[in-house]
Amino acid sequence: MIGVESPNNAKLFYNFNLEKKIRKNHPLRKLKEILNLDFMYDLLKDKYGYNGNVSVPLPVLMKMMILLFLYNVRSERKMMETILPVRVRTQTGPERLDWLWFLGYDIDDEVPNHSVLSKARKRWGEDIFKELFGRVVKQAVEAGLVDGEKIFVDASLVEADASKNSVKKLDDIKLKEQYRELVKRLDERAEDGNEGYGEINREHISSTDPDAKITSQNGVRNLSYKVHRSVDDRKEIITSCSVTTGSVNEAHVLEKA
């Protein structure tokens, strides 16, 4: 017997379970199962006061940052817009139910403003993030995802958020004292440039992003940074990471890894 489409009548109430909407083999399920971020409360207790506004739970903030990198989301605002509840959005509900579930929110829960992420980064500081990274790697080791038998080290260029028009000759601009100190410091850190661009980098600087360096990839010059990573061969877990100017040779970082 041929089935016939039923009229699409809107319901006033729905029986909805977010947990059942996330497939069993979803990668976020495995991540949520093994990732324990409760240690963050003790680690960051000195970064928060004992009165005033209540913060977003610290593990939730960290999970938001994980989603940004895991799904290559370039905009924090865009990420938060995809999980807004129905009453905040104009017509539709949350677009990414899996993200909402991973963060521990229900479909009609209030979600934080995107600005909480930039505020958290500023409050926590670089040392806290290094400690967080180390703790997460330790959990991966304890879960049997890292054995350390074979480690690969490599680097990739990341284009800086700076215009090529910002590149100026050092002799043509009047540098402030802090610029002079910065140039001196960078020269000491990188005596040799990337693919023959050492001399160019010693004579030029970006006026908007002095840390970025001129590099060449596939015949195209860009202002870049370089991300160095060591990866365990067993499950391709990143075990260490370092960011340098684009002119630093990865062999120098390998010696320290």
C-alpha cells in the first residue's frame, strides 16, 4: 500500500530528548566520555573572586574553545549563534545540536555571550593554557591514546592577519623605542630566514604586526607565523605545540622538543 504524506501541522508541545538526537558514534561522544576538566576549578581558583557575577562553568568555557579548533570555526560570535535557543533566534532553533549537547546545554537553555571567551583568555593567561594542555595530554596518556614510541615533529605556516601593505623598510620609518627593542630581540631569535628571506626580514617589518615574518609558500609571499607540533603516532595526538615567527627553522625547534 502506498503511503500518503500527512499535513505538516505545527505542534504546540514536543517530546524532545537531546541525548537521543546525537548519534552513538559521534566523535564528540568519545571526547566527552574521556575528557575530564574538573581540575580547572582548583587550577583557576585564584583567577576569580568570591563575590560578584557568577562565571560560565570553567569546563564549559574550555569545551567552547575546543569546538573552535576542532571544527575550524574562525568566529566566536558565529559559533555561539549556531547554538542559540529558539526564543533568541528569529525563526529556527539551534543549528548544531551536537555542540549544544557537548557543552551540557539543553535546547531551550540560555547560552553565554560570545565575549566570555575573549574575557576568559585574558583572565587565564598563557601559563594557564600551557598547564591545561599538559593536563589534557596526560589524560590521553592514561587513556592509552599516547605511548611515545614514535613521535613526529613538523611545522606549518599560518598566515598572519596583517596586510602586505603594512610591510615597511626599517630605514624608511621612524621606529619607536619599543620597536627597536623588538627588532633586536627578533634578530637574536632568528639569525637565518625562511627559504632565503632572512635578509628581507632583517630589513623589513610589518607596522601592524611586527612579530609576523615574510615567508614564501608555493611562490606566494605572505606575512606568517609558524606552528610547530609533535604528534604521537599511535592515535595522532598532539603532545606539544609551539608558535614562532614564520622565519624560524623547524629543525631548531626539533632540537628542543
